[in-house]
Amino acid sequence: MNEQGLLIVFSGPSGVGKDTLLKRLMEKYPEIRLSISATTRSPRSGEEHGKDYFFMTREEFQELLNRDKMLEHAEYCGNYYGTPSEPIEKWLSHGHDVILEIEVQGGAQVLKKRPECVSIFILPPSIAALENRLRSRGTEDEATIQKRLNAAKEEIEKVYQYGYAVVNDNLDEAADEIAAILRAEKRRSQRNKEQIERMLRNA
Ligand code: ADP
Ligand code: 5GP
């Protein structure tokens, strides 16, 4: 087993199915930890503070930034989002894999700071399917849907920053592909160096 967990950057346009895929993945791998972001956007109905996000004012968000408590942060469609660093470091050092579900500006920051991370971009089967999903979710008003669709094309252009691209057409197949990527990443020789060296020392 790897001693340090995998840091996984998981991105894709709004409505592509990231939350749905992560729920599916967590059912299969309950030991994975999902980072809870801070955000200045308002909660959607059913969302809980401390479970879905840490909902906060801009002043509170700025305070965390001033105290250097965020691994990354970005402004997306008029709201701020950021990843609190402390839980991430703790989980990784305890051997848990940690998923950051973040947009592409934040993804670029993590890729730069932590080049050993695993980065996965989720693509829709088509832009029309993405629009359908965003509308059928029914959580945003028309203006927000338009903002998010406009952002989507620019985000998709950033797919090549990411190590992997997975199309979420069939949900089960996409979830299986993500699980396969994570399994293969764990077997990278460089991630298993300590264990290999220990085996050699004891030989
Ligand atoms: P995101 O987290 O990327 O914004 P969600 O997980 O909220 O997206 O999914 C947006 C909508 O698309 C939801 O209504 C969800 O049920 C639906 N959805 C997710 N994956 C699929 C899929 N493979 N096929 C059809 N609909 C999907
Ligand atoms: P939503 O408002 O739909 O929950 O999220 C909007 C976008 O913000 C999504 O692309 C989501 O991945 C991204 N996001 C959520 N949390 C963070 C975060 O901590 N940092 C960054 N950079 N993006 C985030």
C-alpha cells in the first residue's frame, strides 16, 4: 500500500456529472476523502454547511486567504471558491486518497504546486447533452445557466492541462474508468519507492 495517499484533481464544466460520478466512486471506495471547499455562493436547497461546502461571506473568505489557509482558490461566475489546505495534508499523510472537485483555474494552481497529483477532466458527450443536464438538474436560474454554459467552452479548452480525459456518457462506464485510472496511478514505481527500498534493505 502507498504510504502517502493520491491527491486527485477532478474538474469539468458545470453539469457534466462530477458530483454524480463522485458519489458513485465513494460508494465503491469509502476510504477516499472528498475535500470540502469554502465558497461565497449561496447554498442550494438541500446543501449543508460543512458537508457540501463551507458557506461564507467574502470577508471570511478573504480572511482565510490572508492567513494562507488555502491550497488554491479562484473566482468562478461571480463567486469565490477555495480548498482549505489543512485537512488535505492530514488525510494524505494518513494514506487516504483525496479528491479536489475544483474548476480549471484552481486546477492549474494545484498542478503547479503539486505536480505529482493525478488530474482528471470530465467531458460531456456533447455540448447539447451538457446543456440538457444543467437544465434538468433544475438548481440554477436561466441567467446562471447561461453564465455556466459560456464558461463551459473555455473550461473544456483547458482539458489538455489534465493528465486524463474521461467522457461521462454512460455513468457506470465513466466511474469504472476513473477507478481504473486511480488503480494504475497507485502502481507507479515512483509512488512506491519507500516500500521498494525497504524491501531491498531487508533482503
Ligand atoms: P456537476 O457536479 O458536474 O455540476 P451533477 O453531478 O450535478 O454535475 O450532474 C448534473 C445533472 O446531470 C444531474 O441532474 C445528474 O443526474 C445528470 N447526470 C450526471 N451524469 C449523467 C450521465 N452519465 N447521463 C445522464 N445524466 C447524467
Ligand atoms: P458549484 O457552484 O456548481 O458547486 O461549483 C461551481 C464550480 O466551482 C465547479 O466547477 C466546481 O468544481 C468548482 N469548485 C468547487 N469548489 C472549488 C474550490 O475549492 N476551488 C475551485 N477552484 N473551484 C471549486
